[in-house]
Amino acid sequence: REVQNYIDDPGGDPAVHEVFTDVMFNTLLDDIRGVGLTDLGEVERLWRTEYRTRRAVSGFLKDKSLGAKRLASMPDRVTNTINTLAGGVLLRPTVINCFQGELGSVETWWAQWRSFMFATTVEVVSERMRGQGPQVVARLLEPILHSKYPAITAEEQQISIPLQILCLAVFDAILVHMLNTIASSTWQGLRTSLCNALHLHKDELILRILDETYPKADVVFIQEAAAAFVDRIEQHSELSKRYFVLHPMKLDGTRDQNSIILASRGYFEAESAVDVTPKVHQHLQTNEVWPSSDGDLVAVSIKGKQDGKAYLLVSFHGDTNGLGTLPAVRAVNRLARDSLQGHILLCGLDANTYKEHSNKYQGVGHFHQSITENGFGSCWGDSPDPLSSTTCNARTYLQPQLNKAVGLADKFAKADKNLKDWIIFFSSQVSSSPGTKDNTGHREYVPDMIFPTLTFPSDHAIVSAHLTLNGGDDD
């Protein structure tokens, strides 16, 4: 609450240059040049004219355009928590993760931050960086494209990597300053307690839910999984016996958000699996916009062990507003009806669909109507209820898109409560029991409960359904 109050009414918050000083900025430019990014004239101009004299909270943290351009949130996504190729975890020195070092002052933070970004080398699972060997953390960042985030200008796109580094440094510095102003003696201990409860055992909790609550699932579609999570499944004593993991050929260890599929060893033939993900991309029409990234989609052709039938299994993670979901589904549809005729299609989607449809957001009703017209059915039946949400979460004030933060008093009224998750299939091939939701890990759904929680680690509910092949007894 103290953080919220300070941000809502910062009073005489300092200027950015009083927190992130000119000396720090010049040092940062030298560091950026040191990793091979040398065309920094426009970055210097933006510092002087756009960022330096803004108020730290009211003018920088609360700037909606900064969130829309992803200039702090994108580099945070890449560097906040890095799962390395060797199986280790690296944490950026920042308030908003589980970094264990001392952050009692901006000066103490700054030395550690520079060392992490410019002197720490790391190797991650990344098709883009395959064969390049270890890279300093700053070189993991990728350009922010105007085509995917229209708020960023073409000029900003050209300098988006050094601009991300600058905005991330300013963002982190302001948070360290703010927390040490508000609660200097208590905030680090409180953060450690929260990390121990919510984060450090997250993967173990996910694996336990899969193993103990859903042991009979034949197919599990997972989205936004870290590349290292694949190894954790394959090393799990029980799950590795029960499933083999189907994942994108281009696993993304930079953004570290991958769609994967757990396929039952008892139901499917592992040796028959063929990755057809590139073929889905080939079936995207030129006039359709699909803002996808490596790892968002995996599509696999595989043979059933028990029935000998051919299956097309697809796991997909849509963009934040869901506008790329329908183009992806249409591309899957074309592939299935073109070169993979006869395959039984099963898709698990984080479709990012919303209560209302608009030119900015994909609506539940519009999505349902569109897929129905293309021969699909879903676990939500003939009339999905847009109010039957599979998410209920509210962003705190300690995150890089402050324009999306929700105050404590509004955590239910303004929470992201939407029906975002779907199991879809060709209705001519498959029938489904009514879909069920679970936000507890015990096959129960508690309405109007913010999650993740201490016992449920995901911000999306588990969606499950019993599927039956039409014209037969297989399920």
C-alpha cells in the first residue's frame, strides 16, 4: 500500500537525473559502446530532451507511452530471470525479482547492475544465437519492432536496443530509490519472504500438480514455459515415464516463453513425431497479421499408439491483445485440410480473448463465431460465456508497465478476468465434455480469487476436458 500511495501521489518526486545522474548516464554510454553498440547520438539526444528532466515517478514510471513501447518491460522480460543453457539461473539486480544481493542504495545497486549487464556472460537456448557462444547479458536484447508494437516509432526501432538499456537502467534506479525512501529498513526482508513463498519453488509446484492432480491426462498443452522447464519435466521421475515432451524446434531461451506439449507415452508413438510448425507459418496468408515470436507455437504430426490414427497436436500462445490468434488458427486449419488431411486436430490455446471484441482486442464471442465457421468446436460448447474467466489477476505497482497497475481497493473490479484459454478441435472429428477450470491445483475453481497464489503458481487456470473421437470409442 505504501508503494501505491507514493506512486499515486508522489508529491515532489525528484527529477530523473537526480536519481539516475548524468555521470551514470555517461558511464552507461561507455558500457554500451563496449559491447559493440556505437551509434548512440540519438540516444544522447533523447536523454537530454525526453528523459533527463522528467519527474521520476509522475513523468517516467507513470508514462503510458513507455509501457506501450515496451521500452522497460521488454528488456525486463529478457533479463529479469535468465535460465542458462547449463541449467543455472541468473537474476538482474532489481527490486522486481528475487535477487539476493544488497540494494540499500542506488550507488550499491548501480555497481552490481553494470556488472550483470555488461560483464556477465551467459548462454541461453536461442535459435537466433545458436553457435555464437556465451554473450554478455546486454547482447541478449532484441529490437522492438514497430510492426508488433505500433507505439514505437521507426526512428526508435532503429536504436531500440540501447534505448531499452537506458530505460531499464532508469526504471531500476527509480525503484531502488523509491523503496529505500519509503521503507528502507523493511522492504528487502519482505521481498525475500515473498520470493521464498511465490517463486523459488514454482516449478516444483507445477510438476506436483501435473503428477498428482492430472496423472491420467493423455495430452497436456502448456504455454509460456521456460526452455529449462523442458529439462525439468524430462528429469522428473514420474512425469518422464508418463510423457515425452514436444517443443518448438526454435526454443526461445531469451524471452523464455515457449509453448510445449506433453504427450502420453501410452497413447502416442514418440518415434512418429514430426515437427510441422514451419508449415503452419507457410499457411499464413500475406494479408493477415500474426505478431508471433519463436516459441509461441508448436505443431506436431504424431501417430496414436492404440488406434493407429494420425494426430495434429498444436499448442499456441497468442499476443497480449489476442489479435494474432485467429490468423494462427486459420493457418493451422489450412495446413490440416491441405497437406495433413485425415489428421485428428487437437489444439490447446492461450488465445488471449476478452469479454468484448474491438479493433484492439479479440473478443470471446467473435472468436467462437469465427472458429465455428471454420469447422471448429471447443471445450466451451455452443455458447461460451465471456464472463466465465480463466484468468483473475491484477498487476502490482512494482512492474515495468505501470499503466496496467491496479490499486489494492480495485483488485477485483479491475482485475484481468477473461476467458482466455481454449481446447479446440474439428467438430466433425471430436466431441468434448464441458470444459472444467482449476485455479487451486485440486480440480476446483474459486470464483473471484486473485491468482497465482501460494499454492497455485499460474496466472491462467488449468482447463481440462474429456474428448471422444466421433464414430468410435476412443477417448
